Amino acid sequence: MIFVKTDDLKYGMRLAKPIYNKSGVLLYERNTRLTIQGIESVKNFGLLGLYILEPAEPVPPMTEEDLDFERFQTMAVFSIREELDNIIAGKEPVNLKRLMNAIIVNYGRLNHKINFTQSLRSTTDYVYKHVINTAILCALISAQTYYTPNEQEEVVMAALLHDIGKLLLPEKIREKFDDYDTNDLPIVKKFQSDGLALLRPELSIDSGVKRIIGQIHKMEYDDGVDDGTKILKSAKILKVANYFDTTTSMKLSHEPISEIAAIKHLLLNKDEYDEEIVGALIKSINILTPGVCIELSNGEKGLVISENKKNILRPTVLGFTTNTIYDLSNNGVYRKYQIVDIMKTMDNRIKIDKEFLDEYMNRQ
């Protein structure tokens, strides 16, 4: 699989990922060969480029849930773009509450983990994609922490609106994708404050939503909430979701960190990130589940054959080259070997080898 910029697309190239319109209608299925008309359509959509299958490459496996997730992301990004742009223009957001409810219905009531996948972001769509994914994570986490319907609505709405101020930033700062230096931070803080001011009472946005956003901004730009105010649990959820999506997302000019690196950071910084909420995130998304390909600290590539639900970082792993089983739940083994990273496909999807896993399990 390779990423090909829009201007470099050629007739006959095969799509590695489906393309949907803003209504979620499938326009081009995976493995579809590009036509001249299809290439023109892609250019009209304003896409940066497409993931293309190499000549002899088979279509990578994706579940129906994975496909539905990507379809929902596409629809939601089109929708939030319209809503946030309306608010900035001083207009009433038409479908904002409908979008919030759709996120909760799809991801705020699940009883199983999902594959949380990312799509490539540019300076023009970064904020829209970020707030959608952050809102989805907030819905997942709030379900694990037994939020009431009203509490879920507040935290998901706050996630959708928390970065509206970044749409007002000068282009030179926006293109840094949150990697701001000390000179940028006062400017970002000012525009985030301007964005919060856009959420006027007549827009029917609950005061609790603005309070959550105000607290997350203080935590991001003022070194925490230090005025004696109790930090809301919803602000803590938003902070965890915001960090996870920001650091693991794919950008044109910035390499993301892996989900494992992000989880390690969250777990190690207990003073900054609420441990219960990080645990709820871990219970919500698939990271080190059977079939995932990883790299160990001894340099060996391996396969997760058994998940460790008590400690996600210590599953049982089968080494590819030595055929050794590493039970990382064993303290003696873990002192010698740890998982360094997850192996990824070109489109930042976790590499899964279910065939190898099935072959191993059939040998037992």
C-alpha cells in the first residue's frame, strides 16, 4: 500500500480504502480501479491523495465495523465543518445536536472494544477531524465510566466545540498541528478564548459545555486550573481523549506516535491524567489484542497471542524468528523483554496477522 498525492493519481490504480460522500453513500469501493472521471471526482472532493494498492497486493482485511467507522468519520467531518463554520460566521448551527446524538448512539453505548483508526490530516481539515475523533473517544470513555445521558451529551458536545478557536489561527501557526513553541502559545490561548466567546447563549449551548471547554483550555495553556475550582470529571475525560487523538493522528508533515507510546505516557503521568479515565480508554479500544504484530525490546518481531486484561502492556507474545513464547505477565520475563512498539500498515492501521494466529492456535 502506498499513499499517492491527488496530482499523481493514474488511470487504473486500485483503491486501498473506500471513498464516501458527505451523506455516507459509497462512491468507490476498495479494489476499484481509478478512471479518468474518478480522478477528477477525487480532485473535486479536495482530497490530498489516496491510499493505493500496489500491483500484486491483495485487499487488506477490514471488518464491517471498521468500514462503518470510516464511513461515519467521513460523514461526521463534513457535518462538523458546516456547523463550526456557521458558528464562526455568526449563524445558528443547524445539525450540531443531531451530530452529537449520532456519536452517542453509535459509540456511547457499546459493550465491546473498537478499532480506533485515524485518517490523514492537513491544515485545512485537521481541526474538524480532530474534534470528531475526540468526541468519539469521549463517548466511548463516558460509557465505561457510567455517565448519565445528560453527562454524555455535555462531554461529547464540549469535545465537538473545544477547538473552534484554532480555526481562527493564522495559517503559519495552524500548520504546526499543535506542535506549538513558547511564542505560539499566547496566540493560541487568545484565539481559543475568542472561539469560546463565539458560543453565545442564543446558540442554545449549555453553560456546562462552556465550563468544560474553559477548564480544558486552562489545563492546556495555564498549567492547570489553579483558582481553587474543582476540575470537572468531564474535563478530565476530554483531556485524555484530546491527548490520545492529537498524538496518534496522521499528519502530512508530522509522524504520529503509536497507541502504545500514547498509553504509556498517560499511565506514567498519573498526576496529569486521571488513572480511572485512562483505564476507561484502554477498555474502549483495541490495542494489544490477539493477532496484533509487535516489536520487542530484543529486536524480535512477534505476534500477540493472548491479551492481558489486567495490564494491557504485558500480553503473551509469539516471536516470529525464534518461535519463542514470551509471557510478559511473568515479572522475570518482563524484566528482560517489553513491547517497544506496534507494527503498522502504510495507512497507520495496526498490522494484524490473523492467518498466522489461526495457524498457531490450530497447532495447540
